Amino acid sequence: MTMGRLTIPGPHGPIGATVNGTGPPLVLLAGLGSTARVWGQLPELLGRSFTVICPDNRGVGGSRGGDPFTIAGAGREVTAVLDHLEIDRAALVGVSMGGSIALGTAIATPARVSGLVLVSCAARLSHHGRRMLDLLARLLDTLPAEEFGLWLMTLAFAPPFHERFPSFVIEAARLYGLDEEDVEGARLQVRHLLEGRDLRPELTTLALPCLVLSGARDTVVAHEDTAELAAIPGAQLEVFPDLGHSVLAEGGDRVLSRVTAFLRGLQHP
């Protein structure tokens, strides 16, 4: 299955997504304010082994407009995309806010999920997490849209990575950078996240293979918060001492190979 870009009607408004590759279905769920372009070359790399589906989050990109963003609503939109593509079950890889979406989707509709990779995310809003969201809200309110990504990337990568790969950080900021039309959608995402949620009591109800990845130098989502996801029965937790929030980007081949091996080991439909 290789389809390129699509837009479908969803339960909360239009849903924009990209689909490429061939193989078992895999949904990539990105973080705050993100569209599918934030993944860079990752869908192409994973598309050699999987059918990779990358939705735009509610309120941005091809998913602008409609109802305000919620984690529960985002989960319903994941299943709407799967329905449209006639896919019964898919693996979910969620990063940051996308990890919360993946976790919420698995809790609400476990029969639609073959496995989870949860990266740099948490099951609850901690005091540190609330302060970080307050900071991001302030940046969204005060910075020009084209600068938001650059300053967010300052937080997203560990200091040694900035020193070794400054041009990569600039490219990541370009891929992340908000369009002016997406600023309000990102604000609504922050507003919803600040309402808080605590999914920890439901973690033990999940009976799905799960890989949890965290960077010990993460200043956006504390790795102690991510480590709480190890309460999922059988979850594999890996903490990388030298990485920050952008584990998939910073870790390169060593992290990608770990994720790919986990996904290939799942029982796919």
C-alpha cells in the first residue's frame, strides 16, 4: 500500500495524513503542534518494512478546523483513519503528546492496536510537566510562528547533540516550524493538555506488547515520568543516559534498529 497524501472526513473534522510503504500497518503519532512533515525521512525508512500512516494532529496541517483537540478525540481519529484504510489493527508509535494519544487509543480500543512504542511521554501531568506546558503556551503567545520551532528545538535535544549536529537541529526546527494557520490549533492542544489527566490506574489493564523509550536528559518530559509507563504488564523500558526529548532523532540507528526489531516481533493482522 503506497498512497501518498490523503484527507478524510473524521469524527471531529477533516483528517490529513500521509500513507506510504508496504507491510504491516504502523501509525506514527507526533507531538504538540506537529504535522506529518515533522517525521522527516523516518516514514521512508520504516516504509521499507511497514505501511506507515502519519496523521496530522487535530487543529494543524490537513486536520485544521473541526472540534477542539482532545486526547480522546485524537484516539477516535486514529481509528477513523484505520477504518478508512480498511485496517483492523495497527502498531502505534507515539512521541511526546503523540505518546499520550497512542496510550489513550490503546486503552479505549485495545482490539485495534497490535503493539505500542511510547517515546518521551507520560501517563499523567506532573508538576514539572505543567510548568513546561505553561512555558510552551507563553512561547506560542509571544513568538512569531516561524520562530517557535527553533526555540522548541533548544529544549528538545540534549546539549551534546546541539554541539555535534547543529545543522541537524536547524533542519529539525524547519520541519517542526509552525505555519501561521496552525498557531491557534497548537494553542488549543496546550490548553487541553493543561487540563491534566492521569491514566496510571489503567496502565495495568493493558495486555499489549509495549516498548517505552526515554532520554535521561529530557527537559520536556522528565524521564521519571516516562518510566511510570513501565507499569504496563510486560512493558520493556529503556532509558538512554545521553539523550534528551527527541530520542528517535538523537539516537539514530541504534534507536531505530531497536524500534524496528520490536515492531517486527509483533503478531500482525
